[in-house]
Amino acid sequence: MKVQTIIGNRVIKTGIAVFFTALICKWFNFPPTFAVITAIVTIEPTVTDSIKKGLVRFPASAIGAAYAVIFLAIFGNSPLTYMLAAILTIFTCFRLNLHAGLLVATLTAIAMIELVDDSYFLSFLIRLATTTI
């Protein structure tokens, strides 16, 4: 039985995407977590479909990252920050018809809260860079 039959093309493609995404992030000295998550959830049956979804998910992730740093700057790492970042990310993405990016954006917003250092703007830019990768 061939490995491809056991695992499947999409799983192999996802593994390759995760590897190269993490490799590129490490090369730029960026944390690979968000880029790898984006690579996993953006994988579609074709490259064209993956790129189309990525183009929707990028602005959605930017919205989630922006809300995370804004509310973190105002309220610190508190339950209120998590709630507002999640609710407003979902609301904004929904209103802008970024439905395909809603989940990734919300996960980005919530996960970012724990990982942002003192430089909110730099953290925001790095998050956009890793999402782009």
C-alpha cells in the first residue's frame, strides 16, 4: 500500500505547507505559530482555492490582531480584553462579509493577547507578516 493512499494528497500538501511556513518564519526570526495555523486552515483542494481563501483571511486576521492590541493596550490581559476582541472581531468580519476568515481572525485575536510584548504596533506588524507567509 502506498503512503499516498494511507495519508492522502491533502495531508501531504498540508505537511509541506506547514514545514515551509515554519522554515520561512524561522529564517525571518518570527514566531511561526500563527503562520502555521494560517497555513493549516487555508489549505484547500487546489492552490487557486487556497490563495482565494488566503486573500479573505488576511484582512480578517488583521482585524482580529488590531482588536487584540487595542484592547490589550486599554484593559491589559483581562477577561474583558478577550471578550471584546472576540466579539468585535466576529462582528466586524461578519459585517464585512469576511466569513471565510472569521474563525482564523478570532483565533488570532485571542491567541495574540497572551503573546504581545510591550511593543503593540510591532506585534501587530509581525502578526500580519506571519499571516502573509
